[in-house]
Amino acid sequence: MKIENESDKINITMMKRTLVLIFFTGFLPIVFSFIPYEKKSKTIQTIIIDPGHGGKDGGAKGLMSTEAQICLEIGLKLGKAIENNFPNVKVLYTRTTDIIPGNKPDKNQGLRYRADFANQSKGDLYIAIHCNSNGRRAGGWYEKRVVDYTYKKVWIGKGKKRRQVTKKSPIYQSFYVENKTVGTETYIWAASKIDSKTTSINADPDDFSGENDSTIVAPDLNDPVMKAFQLLYQKKYFQNSLLFADHVEQEFASSGRSSRGVKQRNQKGIWVLQATGMPSILIETGFITNKEEEEYLNSNDGQEEIVKNITDALRNYIAIMEKQPLNNNTGNKIPEPKNVQSTSAILNRKAATAVHDAIS
Ligand SMILES: [Zn+2]
């Protein structure tokens, strides 16, 4: 365009200003309107923390503490750590005091409340915190064993049949057996269909989980609601649950804990995992029946380490979910998943990689 005179120049300047104004007042708000949208689209907005047991359901017993008490302490610390590390994430607890959640009269109603609460709160991730027990006396127990025999000559029979024989009697010694079972386990629900990715997760018949007495409510898979949950879980939540669970166990192993791996228990079921419409895991943070591990579970350092392990696993999980590496609060980049074979006995690493690839 050829500039004819001064007034045309002024007109062009005004036009430019108007365009700039339109840009800033019109276009930019449109641009910015996508930012909150971006935030809303993050995978994890709400995390449900479920400290196991509570109230008259104390869970497994140790020498100096109950499972319910440790679960609450770790659960509350975990919630605080998540809020500090992920300010956009809302943390909700099924209980924050020593009660059966929802003040329900018994543990089974409490279990239903836990799942209902998670679903109604529209959680994106459900983390149940528990301690393990191997079903034996906490600390250890006395057993008797035969260490030798005594041989004594005794008379038997009467009259002509009376004769002398040697009687063998065992000598017993009492000895103390330490309750040595240790380590962490993370449970997921593998639903019922076994596909190529789930075959390597064993329903471990020898698992020591102390949840037999309290967390199990057998689900009725003929119930259409449960059936729907099962299908949804298989389709949408299984892979995410496995991914997160695997990261949690890797973090435990990296701190020197004895990781017993990712496990599923489909036969007996774990209600809180099956009835929650979101990726869900149940962490057995250690054996309350092992004297040393119970001390660790009760100590501030131990609890802080467990919380850090779960938070680090969560950071990796969220990064994979959102396909963008997040920086942790030390400013370091997230390390690549560690090549820890901690779960090899239970969880085939190939399956975890396949799941990882499928998701990321
Ligand atoms: Zn428990």
C-alpha cells in the first residue's frame, strides 16, 4: 500500500494499534482460557488415601502397636507429602482418626463405605495403606524339639512273661523362634480374565497378607454392578494399577527394603480394590509381626521413608500418565525407572514393560 499523506499514516498507525488491542483483548484470553483447561485435564486431580482398619477393627497386632494405628500415621503423613509435592492434587482420607470409616458399626460396612466414599469423591487414584502379618505370634514363639534320647531298662509283663526291655525317651529342649518374615507387598486386582499381560502376576497361594481377617469381603461377581466394575477395571484401570504398584515396589527396593513384589488375589478378592472405580492399590508397608520391622513401621524415620517411596512412585506414575517428565522438588529430573528386579519372582518384568509401553 502506498502512503499518500499524513492522515493516511495516522490511520495506519491507529489500525495497527487496534489490531494489537484486538490481539491482546480478544486473542490472548482465548489462549489463556486453554491453560486452566490444560490443568483440568491432568490425569490425577483427586487421590483417596485409605488408612486400613480403625476403631474396634485394630487389624494385625505387633508387640507394641496395632496395624490400624500405623496405617493412620503413615496415611496422614502421605497425604501431607502429596499435598506438598503436588499442589494441584486434592487429597481425601477415608478416615483421619481412630474410627471405622464413616463411623460404621462393623468392619464390613466400613469397607463398603471406603469404596463408596472413593467413588462418590470421584477419585482418580486410590491408595490403601496396611501392614502385613504372617499369622504367627508377633516377635516370635517357643518351640520344643528333640535333642537326644534317654535309654532306661524297665521290667514289663507278669509271671513267666516278665522280662526286661530298653525304653527310649526323647529329651526336649525349648527354643525361641524369631518371627522373621519381612518386606513389602503391593496388591492390585487383576480382575478375572487372564490375558497376556496378567499371566505373570501370580495369585500367590502362600501369601502372608494379614488381610484375611478384615479386608476381605467376597464380591459376588454375578451381581451386575460388580460385573460392570470388573469389566471397567479390566479395560481402564488394571494397567494403571499395575504400573503404579510396580513403581511403589521399585521405590521400596531402592531404599533397601525387602520387596515381595506386586501381587493379586483374585480368588478371595479385596473389596476395596474391586469396588473402586479408579486405579487402586493396597500397600502392605511391612510386617508388624517382625520385631525389627514393627519398630521401623513405628519410627518417624521409617514412616517418612515409606511416605517418600510412595510419593516418588507417584511422581513417576503421574509423569508417565501425563507424558511429560515432572521435576521433583530438588530440581532433579526424574530418574528412568530403575532396573530393580525386586518383583521378579512375582511380576515378570516383561509384563511391566509391556504395560509401561502400552500406557506411555
Ligand atoms: Zn490390613
